[in-house]
Amino acid sequence: MTRVFNFSAGPATLPEAVLLQAQAEMLDWNGMGASIVEISHRSAEFIAVAAAAEADLRSLIGIPDDYAVLFLSGGATTQQALLALNFAAPGQVVDYVVTGHWGKTAIRQVAPYTTVNIAADGEPGGFRDIPARDSWRLSPDAAYVHITANETIHGVEFRGDPPDFGQVPLFADFSSSIASEPIDVSRYGVIYAGAQKNLGPVGVAVVIIRRDLLERSGQPRAEIFDFRSHAARDSMLNTPPTWNWYLAGLVFKWMLAQGGVAEFARRNAAKSELVYAAIDASGGFYRNEVKPAVRSRMNIPWFLPDESLTARFVAESRAAGLLALKGHKAVGGIRASLYNALPVQGAQALVDFMRDFQQRHG
């Protein structure tokens, strides 16, 4: 069997060691004679798996004790809709900083429930930069300020320390950059992320909430949409996605064994530097339009001189064992996602192919 280098933006590549362990345990998990997807989520055995996953995630990214950790179904987009219901009073303004496609999506999810103030918007500039902090038009009484830490499609990432808004908490979608480098969780009120890029498989989302925010009454909502209820029941208010939770837990253990977030930050920097260097040295044959100061380490989009070359690049790269390099339909071009489980050798193989392709078609 030959494994390709998978550059998919999500569902994304998973560590081979994790997949092999899951394969070995599929029919007989932990000597039970049954698969983990067949046992009750309320059994002592699965509760131990869930507790270990939470403890490992806390260790991995440094989650303080005064933060609740939830493992929920529905993906990041569902969590976006729940933010206003749980943390904004009826009619209360929420501030959103839009730096790409997913920032716009986040606004669409909360718009039915609250008043949205677009505090800053990178769209007039084609989402090639993050608007300067002193240009943000913030609401003094906002329930929260929301940012997308890394834009998966447009390749724009917040770098350095997050902005501080005093008593107004900062909420952040970390779906495509969580656990890719150290962050200070205490600077955020809420961090949420779909697991399917850096943390595990599609089908489970992680929500990290400062506990005092759970005291907010929010808006009328069913219990299943109430973060307080999920926190009170250890994310088992209803039947959770147990297989996905288990696989995410295996990924956490793998990451810790590899050296933790600091080691992945080193690897991710090396991977992205390789690819950006190849783009910048191509004399314009490859073109990344994002301002260098906010270039994403996780998702690198670029363009070729014309659509026919783009189609040829996608076809030839796939034949060369480089999977899923076609850019998102919203922007076109090429995109390489360099998540934690993609080895540095994958980035080097991509760069070697890029140089060869340019020599043959440039």
C-alpha cells in the first residue's frame, strides 16, 4: 500500500500511526470483544476514554482549570450559531472582524439571533490583509468580539498576541490552526474548532469556554443548544460522536508523544517556509497575494498564469502522489494545507514538484 501526501483542507490527513491503531482496535477494543463504536457512551470504559481525551487536550494546548472543554457534534458552523444564543442577550450587539470566507459564514449563523456590527472587513482589499487594529469600529457594549484565527480559504492568519478588548471577551474560530503553535488560552473567552484539520476526524468539534461566561443567560433556547447543559453533563447530554471523540483522543496522545505543540510549531514553520520560498522564488510563475505579515502557515493558496496551467498542475500533482491541491471554488487556483499530521517530507515533495512543473511549463 502506498500512502500519498494529502494536502486536503479538511477532512484532512491523519497520523498514520493513529489510523493503524484504530484499525487494529476496530473489532476488539481494549479486550472487550466489541468495537468502541458499539459500546455505550455512558459505560465506564468510554467515560474513561472521554476523560483521557480531555486531560490530554488540556495538557497539549495549556487549557486552564477555569475553562470548560466540550466535545460536540455539528462542526464549527453549528458552534458559530450557538455563540449568540448562549452569550448575547436579546438585542445585544456582537462585533465581528471579517478576514475571509469563514468570517462571513460566522456572521450568517448569528445574524438571525442578534445585531451584528462588522467591526472590520478585509473584503474590499480582496482578503489579502487584516485591517489595521486602529481602524476597527468596535461597539462599547458588545457581548463579545469574534475573529477567525486562520482563514482556510484565503490563507490569512492572525499572528502574534491576540488583541485585548478589556472586559469584552474575545471569541475565536481556531478550526484550521488549533494546536499548530502555542497560544495563551487565557486571552480568549471562547475558542472553538472543528477537529477535522489538526485534531482528528470530521464529526466532532472542540469548544473551550471560560467558565464565568457560562453564567450568562443568553437567549431562549432548547437545552440541546445550551453550552451550560453540555458542560454540566461532560458533553454527554445526548449521544456524542463516540468514534470521532476516540480518534481525536488518539491524535492528542500522538501529538504529545511527538513533542507537543512546540514541536509542531517548529515543523509547521519549516513546512510553510519551504512552500512560500518556492512561490516567491518562481519569478511570478506562482503568485500568493496575501501580505507576508499575515500569511497562513496552515493553508497556502497561490495562482498560476492561467486556468489551463492550473488544471494541469492539479492533474499532474495528483499523479505524482500529491493529493487535494485544487483551490477552493470560492477563489480558484491552488491550495496546500499543511496541517500537523502532514510531515515536512510532504512539503519538500510539493516544492520539488513545483520546481519541476515550472521548468516544464514555465
